[in-house]
Amino acid sequence: MNPAADPNRTIDIHVPVLTRVEGEGSLEFTARNGKVEKLYLRIYEPPRLFEKFLEGQDYTEVPTIAARVCGVCPIAYQMTSIRAMETLFGVPSDPWIHAMRRVIYYGEWLQSHTLHVNLFAAPDFLGFPDAISMAAKYPEEVRRGMRLQGLGNDLLRLLGGRSVHPIGMKVGGFHRAPPRHEVADMVDKLLIAREDARQFVAWAAGLPYPVDEQEFISVAIQHPQEYGITEGRLVSDHGLRVSFEDYPTHFREYQVAHSTAYYSLMDGRSYFLGPLARMNLNFDRLPQPVQALAQELGIRFPSHNMFMNVVARALECYLAVEDSLRILSDYQLPARPFLDVTPRAGIGHYCTEAPRGMIYHRFELDDAGRVSFATMIPPTSQNQLRIEQNLQTAMERFGLEHSDDELRQFCEQVIRNYDPCLSCSTHFLRLEVHRD
């Protein structure tokens, strides 16, 4: 009998470096007698202490510093910090600013999502070690993904000035309103990209995904009229309906021994963030062309197959193109691209939807508008317990009779499916030492 086919054998798998993820981590997995006994997703990125860097900074400096937390998702950190301070300062809503913020956020979604589907996820399901190998057989598919990623960079540059760590946003709005001719050029690019985006969704939906049905709680921002990104309330499919300032009441970070990243619980339970959670809660708020494409392709939400996270990510790319086109086709130059801001002391809370899921910021400011305390909680750390639970359940269903190489590959597929950004460490653990 092949010993690898015995599900009751002892299995010890250690993946020292997880490839094709944002940042660094490792996996330790042990099974005995047909059950997963130990499974740790170890995050060993050094703490980068961004929250401490922000202490003492003037509120005007926060967006520029916050963008450096993540090179892939700078808008999420900028936008969430800006909106937290605007909420504290009582800055009113402005339709032009709100619309342009959706566009620049769509640029980040498009850039990040296409990168993940093209380079990280698709090779898993098509049997290639990387996207370079995949490109030999699927050259047009890879080129199409790269074109869409480039379009995301163009949207970031339009309103942010540049695609890496954009500098166009400020507390109160934007430093600059793009002139009409720049917007007209972008509209032309979006019109050309529309068919690329539709084909991208169809291709992603047709990949040979495993079935990984899981029990989980979806959490996302929900808005009454639009697909929630920068405005709304925190909701779940288990009854949560709260404002952003209620985040600390329901969500709690805690420490584990095997990771330098905090874990999170919502009302004492794990929860799931990301494109699939957003689709599960907000599919009916998508623009009609996006809903119609999903129905045409047989894509249905809500779904509890975790690998539908990749399909949801691709569908959000089509949303980014369609909604950006709608917004920019009716573009009007504002009198000013920002509102006046008067700083004041207090506490501001806010959440937005980063590509990987909901991100939370809390800032305490003094009378002069300087930061006295900051909290920044990225989506990956909130998802970490769910990833580990997903791995344990999925591995037992996949079958422990598989070889170590097959088990290792499947574990990595599950982890990459969440598109974890393992580098977004903003704060450090409390150190607890117990001595006899």
C-alpha cells in the first residue's frame, strides 16, 4: 500500500515561505489519525509601527504617511484616515468629491484585483507554477489582465497624481480637479476596456475551481443605493447593523503565540471580509449591467464556496470599469475640488472597503489637529482566523490520503484565494511573559 494513501498516517507539512502572496508568511500543518491536529498560519513580518509614526503629526500629514502602509492598497489607507478625520471635523458631504473618491478607489480595486487573478490565482487552477509559465499557453488572457491592471493605474494617476502612493487626496477632498480633456481621454480608455472587462469575468468564472463550501459570517459596508465602498454602515449576514464608530464595541483584536499579526473576532466569532463577502451582502446594489453579466454567465450570489472569491474579484473589475465610465461620462469641473476644514479635538472612526475587505481606522486628535493616538486595522489580520479555520475544514474534506505535495499545494491555493496582504502590519503585539 502506498503510505501516502493512508489517511491515518502522521502528516507534518511546513511551508517556510508562502509564494505568490503580498508579504511573507509560512504554514505549519500536522495531521494524525485522519484529523488535522495543528495548523498555524505564521506571519513573521517585523512590526512597522505606522500608528506610532503618526502620533504627533498634523492631520494634513496623515494621508501621505498612511499611504506608505501598503504599496498595493495606498488608497484604502489614505481614504479611511481622511474620512475618519472628516467625520470628527464635521465636514459635510459633497457629491463631486464622493463620486471622484469612488473612481480613485475603483482604480485601486482594478489594479489589485487583476494582479491577483492574473498572477496569483489563475496559475493555481490551470496547473502552472507561475504566470510566466501560464503566459506561454494563455498569452492573450495574460495580456488582457495586464491591460486592465494598467487601466487601474491610469485611474489612480488621473485623481492621485501617480499610481504608486498617490498624492492627490487630502482631508476635505482633492488637491486638484482633473481638466476635462484628461477625463475625456480616460472615458475613451474605459469604453475600449469594457469588453476586456467582460471577457475577464467570463474567463475567471470558467476556471476549474475546487468546491470549498464553508460556514462563515460575511461582513462588509452596505449603502442604501450603491455598492458600498466609502459610505454606509457595517453589516453582516448574521444580523450586524452598526455605524463605523461602533466597530470597537463588536470587533476585538487578540494575540496568538505563532504570529506577529493580531487576530480579530466579531462578537466572539470569526468572520470573513473581501469581494465574496461584499457580493454576498450587496449584489442587489450592483449597477444593472454588472448584475446582467453575472446572470448571463450563471454567477450567483450569495455563495459559500470560498473559491468564488476569485469570481467576485473579477466581477468587481467589471463594476470598476462600468461605474467609472458612468461617473466620468457626466464629469463637470467643480468650483473647488475640496471643502474647507476646521480641525478640532476628539475621536474619529471610519471604515472603507480595501480590495481585500473592510479596513478600520480610529484617530484621536488634539485641539491643534495633531494625532495623539491612532489605530489602523487592515483586512488581512481580520481574516486570519477565518483562513486558518478554512484550511482545517478544507483539508479534511480534500482528503488526508493525498500526498504531502498535493496537500501542500491545496493549502497554498486556499491561502492565496484570500489574496492576503501579509505586510500590512501597523502595530505591534502586547508582550506577555509568564514566569514561575
